[in-house]
Amino acid sequence: MVPIEGSVDWNNLPEGGLRNGGTLVVKGDNVIYQHSDLIPSDVPNVDAVVEIAKTATGKDDVKK
């Protein structure tokens, strides 16, 4: 989120305040998993994403 001073008008946020992040697992040119955050802190379960990465690579040593 963009730093905002004073009271916040949630109906009129600065442009950068409307952008959220996401999580990707890629293998080569292929997106294996994609999660787009709907709101700040809307993140996927890390353990589940690690399992997806392990399955995609066929390796058990993928680290968080």
C-alpha cells in the first residue's frame, strides 16, 4: 500500500493503493500456480504452494 497520511477515504485511494501482489510458481515457460491477492495480506497457504512447487519439479528439497 502507498503511505497515506491523515484520514483515509477508502472510496478514493491513490492509484498505487489499488494494486496488490500475487504468488506464482513457474516451470520453464509454464505457470504451474497463480494466486492474485484480492486485498493486502490475501496470500495463499505457503505450505500448499511449496507442495505444488515440489510436485512440479519432482524434488523434495524445495525450500520456503
